[in-house]
Amino acid sequence: MALYDTREKILAHLDDSDFIYGEVVIEIDDIVNAEADEFLDLLSEELVGSDALLEIDYRPLRVDPDGRIVMGVYGNPRIVLQDFLVDLPEPVDFPQVPSDG
């Protein structure tokens, strides 16, 4: 489960630059075995529940008692917030009305 898993939680934790910060716990195997893009997606998913976090910056902070790495993650959730919007129905195609001219 993501640290900030709702639109409201994300909005409540935005800084003055509209970025979000949080600490997430990552298994060492996930760090070692992941490609760079996969690792960034993992950090994003752990923080906001989506791989759409932009401009990600991260730092290892400490090792927890179970040997997992606690990472500080900072990023731009603009796309993530857009994903939370309600999907609107597709517009209706109305038939063309013939013109009289």
C-alpha cells in the first residue's frame, strides 16, 4: 500500500513547489535487481500508488530492523493527481443538421 494512496493525502502533503516528499521502505533485492527506470517506478508506486510520479529525487536514509532500506523520495505528483480525476463519458456524436443554404 502506498504511503499517500488518495488524492486528498497527496494534496495535504504538497510543499510550496507542489512536490511531495515521503519515506518508503524498499527491499534490498528490489534495489539490486531493478533497472533504473524500474527502480524509479517502484519508488513512485510506494509513495503515491502510481508509477507516474515525475522528477523523482531519492536518498537512502537508514536500514530498518528487517534489513530493508528506508528511502526519502521527492517528486512531482501532477500526473498522479490527474489520474485521480473521475473519468468522464465520451462525448456524444450528434448527427449533422443539414443547412438551408
